[in-house]
Amino acid sequence: MTNPSDYRPAAGEIPTKPGVYRFSDPSGRVIYVGKARNLRQRLANYFAPLPTLHPRTARMVTTASRVVWTVVGTEVEALSLEYSWIKEFDPRFNVKYRDDKSYPYLAVTMGEKIPRVSVMRGSKRTGTRYFGPYSHAWAIRETVDLLLRVFPIRSCTSGVFRAAAASGRPCLLGYIEKCTAPCVGRISPEDHRDLAEDFCRFMAGDTGTFVRRLEAEMARAAGEMDYERAARLRDDLGALRRVVEKNAVVLDDGTDADIFALAQDDLEVSVQVFHVRGGRVRGQRGWVSERVEDLDDGALVERLLQQVYAEKGADVPREVLVPALPEDAEQLQTWLGEIRGSKVSLRVPQRGDKRALAATVLTNAEGALALHKTRRAGDLTARSKALQDLETELELGSSPLRIECFDISTLQGTHQVGSMVVFEDGLPRKSAYRQFVVRGADGEGARDDTEAMHEVITRRFKRMAAERAGQEEVDDDGVPIIRGIDPTTGRPQRFAYAPQLIVVDGGPPQVAAARRAMDELNITDVALVGLAKRLEEVWLPGEDFPLVLPRTSEGLYLLQRVRDEAHRFAITHHRKRRGRAMTRSVLDDVPGLGPSRQAALLARFGSVKAVRAAGPDVIAEVPGIGPKLAVVIHEALVKPGILEA
């Protein structure tokens, strides 16, 4: 670890012009690349006191040992140079939107003398028209198979083409009229190129021209009583319409746009993009990347657009719709326009169909992130690695096969609840989840989260002690404390099974409260950590500084997932209690009248007012309510002060 003050340049040495800067580690490897409209102002932010920096930034500047910069003429030049250096040096602290999938494209090799249509992957080639990307190669082959009826252009490989030309006989597609067979001279290279141009125009969205042309030709053939040709044109027309149906119109104004969305948490960001051409969704891409920079949504968008459109042959549409605008939106828009060769509109959709489509893209991004997390959590190898990481990083002595996480949820100190979630072997065991109603010392709730955490941890381990002692009773939350062994698992029931690791949602105050509760009960064989959500810091009891796990650590991912599940469970419990409090009925104050009997009364009488008007004998006729309870209900409802309901 280095001290940033050792390599900090003097303020007067740094120019105030636009430029690009590089941080390098002691071995000379570039670890971070950034740009700035004012280099002096931007670099000063990196050399602020370490406690004030975001942990990701602090880790970067303490890893580096040198910073250099290059002044450029404009901010647009800075964008280009920044991306070039990121691509060249692959710095570890820059977000890299690496798409780990190889998406197939429908490609037409217009750069060749005899253009060919095919499925292509990988980097784009000069002189080739691309349509897509598609999710699956078979979707492209289905589309091509339909279109070759109307646009019978070459689809064979170079080897097949040369063999057919040498033998003077076309391949099977030439015989079944799905190729005009330029290999044997059935069509001239010029006419074949025109046919390929028509194919590209149709794929680019000009579908109406060709549909109307076929309709006119079919009508003409039928008028001339050439029914065989009319039937052929009818089938061709049906093929075109099926292709059009596969790409439904989503924007009626014939928009050409790429629509981006981001779904993220503290560790990863999910990217989705819909490629809309001619008002139709022509392709979709999506991937998940690791977050290693402290960037807001606008800066993440800037990084994303740089890496998507800076590649050679990138297809920049007229509109680029994003979830947030970068700080340098005008310069980024100019840069995109230079790549496209004409003006590009970069904006956030505010209303109408484009906003609705952006919401659909966001839904896909959120679903992809959730699926990514689910698959990662379900991976046996990843779970084993996570438990090993926690054992090593927390110095536990053995893998934490059972982890319990606690969280407190409240709204301005009211309806305080606690949650306990359990993960065994890296997977949630929902049957072992527990909820706590926080009472506080005076029965009116805890003063703050730390007091609530102390109470919940105390009650959890008191129940464990009670079960191990064989006590049979009902605790203050109405949860039975039962001694015995679960016949299905052979494990001790409920709270008797002790965890190897306790995780609390919070930082040093919450960890200290939990540690105090465990010390009071002499619990010394259970490890304890806290996970602070904003910075993803792992806090150990009694430590002045947090433990920072590597961003790629499976152990950190598991802690985060455990913490998020505890938070979700606590929020759900809190909302239910708050909802019940807001819909409280006067029947709730009647002794012996639970929810099912209340429902039976209301089903019979329709309202509390009708129940009040009925006598005890009529109330007693309701199933589940006897004469004694009927008298109690009647007397409670006719008390002075009971409001009409």
C-alpha cells in the first residue's frame, strides 16, 4: 500500500486544460485511466484525505504510485483517447462492459463481387452489412429461409461457390429456386447485387415497398389468368409477412434508435440494449459486468457508450436513448455524431412510446441481473469457494456452514421488527427464518437500531439455551419453544442449532450491540461480522478499520446476498405490521375475538354497525361464537365511545 501524498504532483504542475490521466502501480502497470475537462480540478479529488474517499477510489490511489496526464485540444478528443488507453492498457480499476456472449448477426457481404448472406459472429468486417444482433442463430436461419423465396441471393460458402462454378452445375438451392445461381451465370453480377440491395433495404425496415410490389404483381398475374405464378407470388407474400410479424412495430414513426438500460447493485451492473431500426426491434443484447469504479449512473452510461460504439464498424443510430445523461453529454453526442457521420440525438426518453419501451428494456436488465445472481448462487463450485473465502478472510477455523443474518426495520421508531434469515451450505433455508417484534425496555419499542439489535440477538440466543435445556413454553412472540429432533433432517428443532457465523446489517454500532448481547450470554464460539451496505465494508468486533474483501470474492457476494435477504424479510414483516395497524378495527379490542371469528361475523352481518345492532342471541348463531363470547362482543360494542363503522 502506498501513500498518495508521496506521488501527488504540485497543483501548479497540473494544467487546467482538458486531458486524459493514467495512474500506474509500482511495477509500471496502468491501473486506471480517466478524462477531465479540467485536469487540475479532477486530479485534486483523488488526493483528498483517504477517509473522505469512496473505498473503491481509496483502494485505487493507495495501489498506485504515479500519475501522468496528456493534454488534448477538446473534450471530444479526450473521450477518444480515454477509450483507446482503456482498450490498450486494460486497467483493473476501470469498469469494463465485457459482453461474454458472442451474438450472431445476419450479414450481407456487400464488399464482395457476388454478395452473400450468412450468419456471422465476432468482430465486424468492412464492406459487410449487419442486421441484429439476434438471440439465436436459428432465428436468423429461419428469417433467411423465408426471404430467399423473394430475394434468392447467394448464401453458399466460397468453397461451394467455386466448386459449382467449376462444374457448371448449381447447388441444391439453385435447383429449388432459392438462389439465382450467379455461380453458373444465370444472373449477372450487377443484377445479383441489385437483388442483394433489395434484401438489405427490406431488412433495414423498408418492408412496405416490397409487400406492395408483390401484391401488385400477384393481382396482375391473376388478371392475366397466370394462376401458377399468382400462387407463387401469394406464397412469397406470405413469407414476407411472416418475417415482418417476427419484428413487430414498437415505434410508429420509423425510429432508428438504440435504447439502453442499467440495473445495478453495489457489486455488479446489468446492461440491456434494444436495437430499433425502422420502428422495429431488430436485435437485443445484454450482459452483466463488475462494478470497480465509484461512478454514478451518468458516468456509467458514458463508459458504456464509449465501449459499445468505439469499435471499428460500430452502427450508431440517429437516436441513443439512455437512463441518465453523462456530465459531458454534449461532447459525447458530438463524438457519436463523428462516428456516425451525421447528427446523433443522445437523450433520456420522458414520455410516450419511447419511454414505455425504455421501461421494457429496464425490466429485461433487472431480470437478467436477478437471473445472474440466482445462477451464481446455485453454482455448487461458487458456493464452496464462497465458504472457503469466508473461512480464510475471517479466520474462522472452519467453513461457516450455517450463517444467520439479522436486520432491523422501522419507520421513525414505530412498528419496530427484526428479522433472522438462515443460510446453510450457502443456500437459504427459509423454514428456519424467524421474525421478532421489538419491545424495548419499557415495552414501547427500542430507542434506536442498536438497542433493537441487542434485544433481538439476546432473545435469539436465550431461546437456543432454553431449547437445549429442554424447556417447553411459548416465548413472548408466540413461537413455541420445543425440545426435540426434527424427524426429517435429524437436526435440533428451531433455535437449538447454533450458527458458525452471525452477520448483522450495519457498521460498528450494530456490531458492538450484537457483541455485547453475546458476551452477556457467554456466547464465545460464534463468529460475528457486520456488513455496511453503502460501502460493502466488513466490520469485525472491536476493530477500528473495516476488512475490505476483494471485489471478485465469492465470500463477499455471499455476505451481500445474506444481508439483502435479511433486509427483504424485515421490510416485508414491517409492512405487514404497519398495514394491520392502519386497518385496525374496533373488533380487534374484543377479548377472545381473533381474525377468523371477526371474518365470520362480518360475513354474516356485513358491518360492525350491524353486529352492534344484533342482540347476543343472534350473534351466538354465528359458527364459532358461543353464548358467552356473544355477550362479551355485544357489551364491548355498545360501550360509550365506540365509533360507528
